[in-house]
Amino acid sequence: MTDINIETRDIVIEKHHYLPPTTWKTYFSFSTDHKVIGIQYLVTSFIFLLVGGIFAMIMRGELLTPQADLVDRTVYNALFTMHGTVMLFGWTFPSLLEFTRVKLYNVLWYKPKRLFGRCGVIL
């Protein structure tokens, strides 16, 4: 028989600890945490809400008097179009998507027994 000497070494397993962000600049930088990404979605959509609101205030300022005082006709038409585009694709769709995702995540993952416990479904 052959004598085989097997040396055991200490195996070091690196644990990657996620450090929570400390400042707003690190919080809104690149992240893989789903909660941070969701908050980034909502903050970005609220910024688009403010931009669309500024467009709406300029349009209403133009409609305050019958004359074209504030902006030109072509600028008004561009503001009208950009207001609709920003409010739909920058505010409404991302915010509804994110609110729906957060609500479904909370309902389906954190409270499944409350939903299915009474029905006799075993999870």
C-alpha cells in the first residue's frame, strides 16, 4: 500500500457583505440591490413629474391671455407634445410599474400565509 499524505489547508471563504450607502451620491450610484433600484425608479419618475409640471405651467401661462405673450406657437406646440410624452413615458408608466412591483412583492413574498393560509394551500 501507498502512504498518501494529504495536508488539509484552512479554506477561507470570502463573504461579500453589502455595505449600505452612507450618502445620497453613493445611494443613487450603480447598485444591484432591488430595493435601491426601486427607489431609484421612483425618484427618477418624480423628477420627470417636475419637468412635465414645468411644461404644463408654461403652457397655462401662455393661455392666460389671448395674445401669444410668453412663447411662440411652435414652442407652444413643442411644449404640448413634450408635456404629454414626459408625463406618460417619464412619470406615469415607470411610477405605476414600480408601485405595482413593490405592492406585489410585499403581498406575494412577505405575507403569503395571510393570502393562502385560510384557503388550505400549503406553501
